[in-house]
Amino acid sequence: QVQLLESGGGLVQSGGSLRLSCAVFGSRFSINVMGWYRQAPGKERELVATISSGGMTNYADSVKGRFTISRDNAENTVYLQMNSLRFEDTAVYYCYERNVRGYGYWGPGTQVTVSS
């Protein structure tokens, strides 16, 4: 059974930084696409960043230059380094894994709150 578990969320002042982690269990992590999504109150869930098995990354325009996604295949963990945080980055952040068959798995989410 595939399980994803996020950590690292919290309360930070505008302009600050946070690093989210997502530990993955029960999957062939190294060959799967990993991603971070977020959902703010009253809004739809949106893509933040993805990283392929080969390390290719993709970012939402709103976070380019501020956020960095990375992965450690030895630790089955994906990270999201968030710098220069803004009030509008406040959301629940979800880790996502898509396997080679196209099946997707979600973590329970971690709250990020940026105070203005």
C-alpha cells in the first residue's frame, strides 16, 4: 500500500522560508513522478511543482524563482524549499505521486500559513 506523509508546514512571516518534506512508502519511488499541490480556502487545488524520475522540474508561474522541488531517491523523499513566502502562499500543501501506470496517490496535506 502506497503512503505519502508530508511534514514541515507551519506559521511563517512574509518573506520567510519553509522546507516541506514528503516521505513515501510502498512504491517504486525512484521511477515515479512526484509533485506538490496546494489548496487555499475557497479555491481549487492547484499545481505548485513537479519533478520527474530524471530530475526534470516544472513550476507554477506564481512560485518560479522562489520555490525549489527536489528529490532524494535513496530516502524515498521529495522536498519543497519555499523562499520569499507571501501571504498568498497560505494553503494546505499536498504531496502527490504518479506511477508509471498513471495512478496517483496523495498525502494528507500540511498547512502553511504566511502572516502578512
